[in-house]
Amino acid sequence: MMASKIEKKTKVSGKKPKGKKENKRTSITSGMMKALVYNGPGKIELKQVPKPVIEKQTDALVKIIKTTICGTDLGILHGKTPTVKSGTTLGHEGIGIVEEVGTSVTNFKKGDHVIISCITSDGTCEYCKKQLYSHCEDGGWILGHLINGTQAEYVRIPHANNSLYLIPPNVDEEALVMLSDILPTGFEIGVIAGNVKPGDTIAIVGAGPIGMAALLTAQFYSPAKIYMIDVDDNRLKMSKKFGATHTINSGSEDAIKRIMAETKDGVDVAIEAVGIPATFDICQKIVRPGGNLANIGVHGKPVNLQIQDLWIQNITITMGLVNTNTTSMLLKTVTSGKLNPKKLITHHFQLDDILIAYKVFGNAAKEKALKVIIEP
């Protein structure tokens, strides 16, 4: 059970005032909706809030079909991201149906089914031109962070032309929720940044959703061995089904000692997918000379960098926030059946039960949870 205080407001308000005729835009965007609101560290609340409206002509309004919870959301709840203000609707992942678009939106229209990217991109700034969309000067990771997010019935998407992806017909849309964040994150920040190559021996420390996403997409490059390291036996068992060749429970055995015993001098690529000092430490002790340490995890505390040992080993250390510049390619692999991210989904909830979903997701080992799907 999470130690956080979780509240639920059950009283629903927002009746239409009598005697007022609504125009077309008002009928679409006025009124109230349900949303999961952050009220400060340890406090979230399902409550009625105003529906979003078009604020700029580059915006789109999207009716949420399915959303999910990310480990980053738990980090916000636990006070790990102080930039999130009280009163913000959480969530940065999901799929939905376009409800309305601003006059400058040309790539999408009302009724389109879309993937919502966790990264907002204006497509024109200096960083966007370098495909560093996560550092967009008028975007980046803002949904459920700096503006209201997707754990609601509706969401406003700024710069919609560059921040949504059209869903092809006859595709399992539930699987595509994983393309909002975890698949591109695991692929870009873990696999690509880690320079995984055919024949490599790699280790992924952390068998949560992001670690599993790195596991699935690392197989594009045919590594010879994939070690999955975690303290949760259920997740390790799942990782074997998803393609891991070796698993290590670091709570019951010395992961560093075993890897160094089973390899010549460590792994070619060590991928950190948790975000705590202990897991980063494992990675820097198992990476071989000339290898890569790719940090995906969101760290809230300093780590002890063993630079006195690593400097002479020609180690490359990378880290960063997903840019989602691989989302289109990943969408093709999912629609073709080459990649099946739906198997990462373990639980389903209605939006009315999102507080229960947070408890389940926050107690993943006990609940055997990986990714949860939430439907309004």
C-alpha cells in the first residue's frame, strides 16, 4: 500500500444553467469533466474540473479513450518533481478521438483516432530542428507536468500537428498506449543511446515497464545475451517470456559477482531503468571497457559516480529525456505485428477507479502489475 494520502471527491457538480442557449463551440467544450488532480505531495483526487478549451489555434482537444499511469506519475505524487503545481491534472500518455481543432491544425480533424505523445513539439524551434523535441522551447514534457494531462475525460494538446500520431484503421488501439511514452523511451534512451549491436551482451537493471520496453526493442538489434536484473521474481519471470536470456534477482544474489563470472569482463551495454543510486551502481560495476552505460531511470537523488575507475575504461555514459523521434517507426512495427507491446498490460480500470489503479501500480510487486489501462 502506498504511504501517500489518496482522496476521492464523489460529489458531482456542473449542471447547465437554465435559459442559456449554447453555441457550437460552447456545446463541445463547456461544462465539467472528471480528472485525476494532484494536490501536492502525497495527495491526488478524482474530481470534477472544467473541460479544456482551445486556447491557441495550434491546439487540439482530444477525448480520451484509454490512458495509463507512469512511474513518473508516482514520482510526482511522492514529491520527486516539485515543478508540478497543485491543481494539475496528471498523466502524459494515452489515445483518444479528436474533438475539436484550432484553425492552424492541418494534420488532424474531428473524429480522428490519435496517439498522444508524452512530448509536445512545436516543430520549428532550434531544438526541434535537431530532433531534441524534449527540449522544445514551447513544449517538451509539459502534459501532466506544467499543464493539465491525460488522466481525464478530455485533454488539450498544444502544437497538435507535431504532438499527435494518426492511428491507422484496424489496429489494436490498446497496444498503442505504450507508444505514448514507454516504448520510445526504452528504445531511444536505453537501446539507441546505449549503442546496442548484434552479438552484444547487455544487462537491463530494472524489470519495470521502461526496462521491459528496452528489452522488447533491444531485440531489433539481435544481442547475443540479455540479462534482466530486478528484485521482483514475477517480473523476472515475465521478462523471460519477453526475450530475456538470463535473469538475476539482485535481492537474493550478488548480480555484479554473477555477471562478472559469466562474462569475460562485463557487459557491452548496461541499461539503468529504475532511477536509484543502487541500480546505477550495479551498472557502472558491470560495464566492460569500451562499453556503454545508458541511464533511463528518473533520479531524485545524487549517485556516486566511480569516475576513478571508469575514466580509464573508455566508458560512454548517456542519459536523457525521450524525444519521441522514433514513434512513427515504432508504430509501423506494431501495426505490422513485429512488436506486441500489449503484453505489457496487466490490469484494467475505469477512470472512476483510478485511485485504486494508483494503489495497484504503486504496489506492483504484490499486485503483479506492469502497465495498467484506464478508460473513462
